[in-house]
Amino acid sequence: MSSPRSTRTTTLPSPGEVFEALTWALDHDLGALQEHRRLAHLGPASRRRADDALVRRWRRVADACRGS
């Protein structure tokens, strides 16, 4: 009997969002940029997780700046 798969679906950030987050991190959060670069080179799955984490961090900061 097969085990049930997770029904959680995630939308990966677009390449444009990743680029914007990387650009933001270069100017404002070198620690986040370094962490992304360290994880991104471990393989495709790790790269997707690193991209997602960086974009989420960028969005949180952008939302806080807008007062959302």
C-alpha cells in the first residue's frame, strides 16, 4: 500500500521575483544573500528552497515597509 502524498502545493517564485530578491539582498541583507548562495549550490531542490526562502524574506520586508 502506498503512503499518502502531501496535498500541500506551493507556487515557486518566478525568476523575476528571485532576481528582485537577490538584488534587494545585495543592497540590504548580505547575510540572507550569503545563505542563499551557500544553499543554492547544493542541488536543484536546495536551490528551489533557497529561492523560496529568500523571496519570502524579501516580501516580508517589503510588506513591512509599506505598512501592510
